Amino acid sequence: MKIDGTPYRSVWVDEQDGWSVRILDQTKLPWQVEILRLADVAAAAHAIRSMQVRGAPLIGAVAAYGLCLALREDASTAALERDAAMLAATRPTAINLKWALDRMLACLRPQAASARVARAYAEAAAIADEDEAMCAAIGRHGVDLIAERAVSGRRVNVLTHCNAGWLATVDWGTALAPIYLAHDRGIDVHVWVDETRPRNQGALLTAFELGSHGVRHTVIADNAGGHLMQHGMVDLVIVGTDRVTRNGDVANKIGTYLKALAARDNDVPFWVALPSSTIDWSVADGVAEIPIEERAASEVTTLTGRGLDGAITTIRVTPADSPAANPAFDVTPARLVSGLITERGRCAASAEGLQGLFPGRG
């Protein structure tokens, strides 16, 4: 996708030296487009942990490249296992992180130490290329959900939660991929963008992405979605996800469950877009089994933005002595999900639906 007309991926190998890894610092967007250079595994782990990169598919790709950087320093088996475990511990909820590292380990363990670096870069590149291709396919399989509501050229209003665009993946995105494709086909699509407290990824990142691509959108407070649905102002909801169980439960940014409840009460279709790397075939009950990351209270008690003087400022929005809780994700039960959009097509959010697209799994 493009920023000011320049095409970008969310992660790439530096073209000059051929080995360091470049990312966009998402903590600086939309105020500043800053490209970071990751030169060692510690920098890659910090980028994931500090949310300079975020979004389940992108986390997996950056972790894969982080292992490449680690192997440049020490390609021994002991170091390989140690550094993979360190990267895996950075974010507990998004299954793509474990998936990508498990794939890298399966590829690298049989290799001689002398061959591991080159093999690692090839496998990390394959993971990134496949993610881009899967997200493009999600767009193709999901665009009809928008097109079929564009009767006689009417505007289609889609609500999304958090950021599930190209900044959350290698390119295209998950929930936003069908929206981008609809826009590019000339469909009149408008997006209600949840601000997504506490980190405001919707207001900062989704709005930035859609605006850069020319997609009509409006940022709303998280609590406004139900009101809009009650008044017929939302045609469908499309969200991304950090982990889907084999039975179709969906873990996504905190507040997704409440959107699903409001959608069910107002007969608004609620769709979840994901690459197959986000499916955790080992888990059946999302509420009971998916670990929910508890992030720093400061994300709730403070806000960062551009002040009226133009400077980027962080302010406190709660009393100094008030504690805050910050669960980063919630789980939407499969019964509230209209369906899943994957690179292989659409299916019901159920064991049977997923087995139909991915036979032999689960």
C-alpha cells in the first residue's frame, strides 16, 4: 500500500546492506513516518514488545526476521532455541508469533549451523510473501460482502474495530483488504473507525491508512457503534483477529465482544477476517484457553497526541492515585460471528466451517 504515493510494506530487508530489517515505527504514526533499522534480535524483540510493530500477522513476520538477525550473531542450536523462546515471550495472545517461530525452527533445526543464516532469510521472506498473498486473497473473498450491499450505487457503511489494515500485516491487511478492494473497484464505501481505546490504533492507524488511500471514513468513540447500528447506519462489521480457535471463537482487541453483541441485537452481519496462520488448532474454548495480555496501566491513564501548539504531548487523563486495569484483548464466542473470511474463502465460524476450508486440521 502507499503513503503519499510511495509504496511500502510493513517490514522489509534493507536494500543497501542486504541483511538488516526495516520497519515503520507505528508508535510515531500518524504524526511522523519514521523508518527504523533493526540490526539485532534485541531490537526486533523490543519493536514487538513496545508495539513499534503490532498486528498478529506482522508480529509473526518481524519475529521471523528477528531470528535471522539472531543467527548472524550465533547460529548454534542452543542460541537458536534461546532466541526463539525470547521472541515468543514478547506478546502472548497473537498466535501468529508462535506459528512463525515454530515454522522457522522446523526449517532451521535440521540445518548445519553454517547454512542457517541464508536458510533463515529465505524462510522469513517466504513468510512475508505468503502473508501478503493471503491478505490479498482475503480481500477478494470479502469484497462481495460489500458489493452486494451497494444496490443502485448506494453507499455501504462498514464498521471496524482496532487496526487490521496493511500496517497490521505485511501488506493489504485483513479486515481492511475487502474495503480497499471495494474502494478500488469504484464502490461507494464508507468506514466507521472505532477509536479503539486505550491505544487508539483505530483513530491513529486505521484513519491514517484509509485517508492515505482515499477511502471515506469517520472516526467514532468506541461506545458509539451500538447507537449507529440501532439507527441503521451500519451495513456490516468487519474486524480482524489475533487468534481464532478451531471452533471459531475470536480473540481480538478489547471491545470487539461488545461490538458483536450490538451487531447481533441489531441484525448487523459481523464478519472476522484472518489468514490461516491466525488459527490455533490446539484450542477449542477461546474464553477459557486463550491467554489475555494485560498491558501497562499507563496506556489507560495517559493519552498522547498533537497539542494545539503542534508539539506531540502525553497527558494524564485520570487522577494520579487511581489505579487502572488494561486487558488488551477479549474473546467473541463463535455464536456471535456471522462468518470468517480467509485466504481460502468464507466459512461459518465453527469447527465444521473451518474443516470445510482446511480439511485434516483441528
